[in-house]
Amino acid sequence: MARRALFYVGLALLLLAVLFPLYWVVVTSFKTTRDAFAIPPVWLFSPTLDNYRTVFANRGFLSAFANSFIVSILSSALAVAVGSVAAYGLAQQPAELRRAREKFILSLRIAPALLFVIPMYYLATRIGALNKHWLLIAAYAFVNVPFAISLLITFFDDIPKELRDAARVDGAREFSIFWHVYLPAARGGIIATLILCVLFTWNEFFVALVLTGRDTQTLPVSITSFLTFQGIQWGALTAAATLIMLPMIVLGVLVQGQVVRGMTLGSVKG
Amino acid sequence: MRPVAAASDPTRHFFQPIIVCLTVASVALTLFVIWISLHDLSLMRAGREKFVGLDNYIRFLGDPRAMAALWRTVLFTVLATVIEIALGLAVVLFLDRDFAMKRLVRTLLLVPIIMTPVVVGLTWRFLFDPATGMANYLLSLVGIAQVDWLGSPRIALFSVLVADIWQWTPFVILLVMAALESAPTDPLNAARVDGAREWQVTWYVLLPMLRRALAIVALIRAIDSIKAFDLFYIMTRGGPALSTETLNYYGYIVAFTNFDISYALAIAIILTVFTNVALLTMYSVLFPKTGDR
């Protein structure tokens, strides 16, 4: 009995450590400036939406929201469309050939972003593309395609080979097997891959920091503008932070079984 | 049935164009990057670059700021990887039993992983605020003097490390937990029947079964720690007094503050080579037998 109680105390401490920082940011976003900086901290207070009004009055933040939305949806859709075709082909190959290709795709992940962002920035300044949405969409599609391929292969592998063989006996062409058999059968996996791509793109900071201009700033870049030289506006900042992360936490929880699988590219199935 | 690997196999057309595109893009990019790193290209004076050979690489070896950044990267990577794995494994063993709301705990552990890294950095900067932050308030409750978490050159790197550990230990936990649940329970019970003590079962039977999962998560965490950028940019910007400047961050500064893109790419190439050597070493230590996969 005592052991069991001890276990639940430990569990509570663990959850406290994991969730407290998040809780504190969300709660602070509903506080007045005076409450936010009170020492000792105020645990009970009358909530205010002032910080959210400040954020929504900031036109830069609203356009960043639109930019993040457009860029992450389009680049992810592009990556999943291209990736599912390639993954279908790769999933049908004999093991040695596949492993070589997969290793190549994985190796694309190891290089630091600096390595391809600098040349892209250099070329973009030359052709005047720095402030264009398509540059960002192309960059993220390039990053997401190898990821989408590796993850989608693991979902296509889960589809029984008999389905494909049966369709071939019926005289179906490869493309129609892909379109009418594999895509519907792997629908859940494809949606999960799409959501994970959106999640990574939405959260990504480094590429966006370098490749965005005034009109294409995404949310993570835009939020740094609250870190001004006059000091940090913590109230507005915590409200903006809450707005940025909440949609991703909802999406992440929707595909929770696939997040670990996605981040390990299927090498461990969660 | 036809052999699937035949040259006429139509499934090849599905992936070959994309693989070719990716190959061409990465080869072109690599050549372009190497070409730039052998010149003295600067955005401040475009169009007047000249060939300088290996000067940028030689400059790196004699650059104390770069060397310090490299050492800091190694320190941060080793500490982050080791602590996250050890802590994560401890929590997994702790949670390895049936209890109410296990699914809910799993879902909650996911939250730090999918939180926007920039927001994680801001959160911890908020908690570490010297005057009004929660960290110093908690210390004051137990009567310890205030700590300048992000303002002291001796402490700042470890404060960033705390944020990294907070965000990524749950990832280790979830991954190892998944591996543990798919592992067979027979060997464990067999060992118990043979009279092994609980710690012996854990050490000699359970841990070897988790080795592959632990090795994979260690590799992933090492790759990501070497490339860590967001937390450093948001929490310290490499400061104070360059005490949190990693090699990746230094490369960014060289490229986009000094606009010296040739030297920045030389740094990026060295970082890539360094990462690959480190990974291959880790890989051969973690997967010593060839038949392991």
C-alpha cells in the first residue's frame, strides 16, 4: 500500500515537471501585467483578455499566422503527394536495393540546415526571391520529401502483399493499384504523415529565420519581435506563444500514436 | 510471378525520378557549397570573389572562437544525450507497471515534444527570469540565493541544457516505452522463475532487450543536439560573453551578421564531417555485430 502511494507521488511529480512550464505560460497570458510579475506569484486572479487583444491588434502577427498556415499546408501537401508515389515504388523493391535507397534518404537528414540555407539565401538575393512565399514552400517541400518517403514506406509495408497480387491478377496497371488499392488502404498513415509534416513546418524556426522577408515571416520568426530592446512584453508574448502552440498540440494529440514513429522514421513503431 | 527486380519493373518509375531529383539536387548543392568555401565570397562585396584555396579551413583551425564553439558543441551534445537517455530510461522503468490513466500519461508526455521549440525557449526564459521568474522564486522558498540563470557565463549553457532536457526526455520515454511493450515477457518470467532478483532481471534481461531502441534514440538525440539552434537563439543568443555559442550558432553569426558566407560554409562543412564521424563511431559502438538489424 505504501509502495503504491509512493508510486503515485512520483507520478504526480513527473507530470508536474512536464506540464508546469506549459501551464505557467498559458496562465500568464490571462493575467494583467501587475499579476504576471507579482512575487510571490499569484495563483488565483481575475482573468483578462487584454493580452490577446494586444496580439490581435498586431497586424504583423496576423499576417504571420496566414503565412504559417499557407506555407505549412502547401509544402506538406506537395511533399506527401510526391513522397507517396516514391514510397509506393520503393516499398515494392527487394530488400538490398531498398536499404541502400533508404540510407541515402536518411543521410539527407544529417546535414545541418546551415549547409543548404546559405546557398539558397545567396541565390535568392541574386534573383530577388527573398520575400516570396514560393521560396519558403520549395525549401520546406525539399526538407519534407525525404521524411515523407521514409515514413510512408513503413505504412505501405503494413499493407498485405496479397492485395497487390490480387489486383495484378485482375490485370490492373501499377498506377491504378497505387491509386485504387494502396492509397485508400494507407489513408490513415497518409493523413498522419501530412499532419506530421504540417507540425514540423509550423514549428520550424531556422530556415524561416533566414529565408523569410517582411511579407513572408512565419509565426516563430514573428514572435521574436516581442523581444524588443525596451524589454520583453511578457503578457503579449505568452498570449502569442499560446496561440502558436495550441493548434499543434491539438494536431499532435490527434496522431499521437504516429509521432514517435514519425520522429524515428519508422525504426521504432509507437 | 515475374521477378520484381526486373529492369522492366514498372514500380521503378514511381521512385526513380524523385531519387534522381534528390541526388542531382544534393550533388549540385554539395559542389556549389564546396566551390563557395574555396573562395572568399562575401555578401558585402558581391561579384568580386577570388579563389583562396583552403584558406577558410586553415582560418578555422586558428580561430579560437570557432574552437571554443566546437568544444561547447561536444559538451552540450554529450551531456544532453547522456542525461536524456539515463533520465528517460529511469522513468520508463518507473512507469513499467499497470496503473489507471496510463494512456493519459502517455498523451501528456507528448506535449513538450510537439511544442514549438521557439515557444519552449521563451517559456524557459520566462521561468529563468532573474527578478520575476519561477526558478528563483522556488529557490527563495528554500532559502537559496538568487541565480542569474541566463546572465552568468558559467551557468547559461546549463540553463539551456535544462530546457533541452525538458523538451526531449519525454521523447526518449515514449520511444523506449513502445519498445518495452513490444518486447516478449517470457524471458523476464523465466529469469524470475530461475530465482533472479528484480534488479538482476532488469539489468541482465530487460536492458539487453531494449538496447536497439536505446541505441536508435541516442543516435537521434545526438544528431539533433549537435544541430541545436532554436533554444540558443531565443534564450541567450550565444551570450553572455559567447558562453553559449555552439558551432552551428557561430556559423549562423558568420553568415548572417558578418555576411562572410564562404567562411560560414567552411564551418558548416566541418560541422557536417564532424557529425558524420561522430555518428559512425557511435553506430559501430552501438551496433557492433553486423547481424543486429
